[in-house]
Amino acid sequence: MSESHVDQMDRALRIAVETIRPDVHVTSRNMFGGRGWWANGQMFAAWFGNELALKLPPEAGEALLKLPGAAPAGTRLYVETPPEFLDDPALLEPWVEQSIQLAEQTAARPPKRRSRRP
């Protein structure tokens, strides 16, 4: 039985995280016809129906988009990784590191307060 594409994404992500950040707990679940991955409760990766997409700071996203096979994910801050990254999780590592760092920074920010209109 061959591994499904989503299972391959899950395996590659977990290997990359275990290598670079063994302190991070990764969870995932199906959502909106795709799948999301969380690092210590903060979303950092998703699958929207094509390839694995990582949530990246703008500069990192622009750099990843310069690699053959990378593509915009159609949603803000997410970039699809080249398909061969799933075959070699070491290629994911620097991008996953930046994705987790962004998720941690987002979690550390206090929530925005909405002002009430009189």
C-alpha cells in the first residue's frame, strides 16, 4: 500500500520538526477539505489541495518562491513547497524553522483589541 500524498506531507513535516525542534509538539487535523498542522498550538503549515504550504514571513516566502516548484498558496503568508521537499525532509528544515518561529511570534503577541464605536 503506497503512502498518500497527505501522509507523505505529515511524515516529512514531523521528521523536519523532530530534527530541528524536538521540543515542539506537532498536531494536525483535516479542515475545509484540506489539512492543517500546528506547532505547540499555533498553525504553521497547511494543505489546500496542491502541495504542502508553510506560513512564512514575507522575506522567507519571497525566497522560497524563487525555488523551482514553489508556488503561492493563494492565501496570505503561505507558500507551497516544491514537491521534492517531501522526499527529502532535510530540504524542509530551514523553511519549517522559520515557519515555527513565525507561529511562536504570533502566539506571543497580545490579541488586538477592537475599539467600540459610540
